[in-house]
Amino acid sequence: MSALTIPAPATGPAAPPSGPTPGPDPAPPAGGPDAAPHPIRWTLGEFYRLAEAGFFAAQKVMLIEGRVLVMPPMKQPHACGVSLAEQATQAAFGPGFYPRAQQPLELGLSTDPEPDVAVVPGGPRDYLVAHPTTAPLVIEVAETSLAYDAGAKSSLYAAGGITDYWVIDVVHGRVFVFRDPRQDPTAPHGSSYFQRTTLVRGDTIVPLAAPNATVAVADLLP
């Protein structure tokens, strides 16, 4: 994953930071006009306006704590994993929920990770006015991004209050299930999951928000 350098918003002269690793920057030192330069964080509103203006063109981007990150191009195994996750979760959750694929999920004022799949209550028309701000289940499909999805991004979702987070490893045929989010000052975003389970073909998963349903790991893997 690489960082995207974009012009600074009209509200300040500094350019946004580069680098793929999200996380808080040190607070700028107090002082007058000679104080050290510091990065400006983008808000969701600014991020969406840039996207509407076509600034990102065909690039797939996400906003993580005010930083715009560019995601790698989606290859066939990743795309297949997303479609399989949509199908499996729709069957498991049934009416009253629907899986949103690679659509906004607003976790705070400056974070929209656009997960591969977020299972949310209701239907598409329930989000005509505003994007969801939480989800009973979030799934990421990892082909080249396993270290990030199972590392810093899991901390991000834990900090956002996501109680059930799955990472589908399409390369090694595994699914990682993350649960029990808690504060963790050692984690990149200040929280982490204290229950982590690795599952393979032949195993099943019971979604926390659909306790009467089971999802076969094999149904999630290409």
C-alpha cells in the first residue's frame, strides 16, 4: 500500500503526511508563526469532496485518521473472496441485514476504511442520507495486505468498536477471526482484539450478531 500526496486544503498551508502507516502524529509545539511545521488532517467531508471532484480518478483510496491511503489494484482472488464473503454473510444473516461491499464505513470524523464487506442492519435505502458508522461484522480479504489487515487495521477496527472482524487470507486458505476489542496503549490505534482465532477449511464460524447461523470457512475461500 502506498501513500497518496494531495494538495493541502484551503484552511491551511501544510501538505498532508505521506506513508502508509496510520496513527497519531505528535502534537505541534506551541508557538507563533515560527513554530515547527505539522501535518494537516483531512476530514471525511474534505475527503468526500475531493472524491466527488474526481481528484482520485480510478484509484481506490481510504481515509485513515485523516491520512489518504491508496490501496493496491484488486486481483482476481481478492475479487472472488469479496463476492464469496457477500454471498456467505447474506445467507447467514438473512433479511434485516445486508452486506455492503467496499463502501464507506465512517468510524469517526476522519476515518473511512471502506472495508471489503461490512454487514449492516437494514437495506440499501436506509443509507441514502448517511453512511453507516458501525457494523455487526466487518470482513477484509487479504491477498497482498495480510500484515496490514491483521495488524494495524485490526487495531483501527477495535478502536472503532467493531466487535466481530474477520480477515480472509486467500493466499494461504485461512480465516482469522478477531473479537473482544479492548483498549491497548501498545496498539497502533490504541485498541486491539484480545480474542484471535485461526480457522481453515472444514471449520465453521458463528457470527456474533447471528448466533443461530454458521458460516463454513470453505464458503469464504476461493
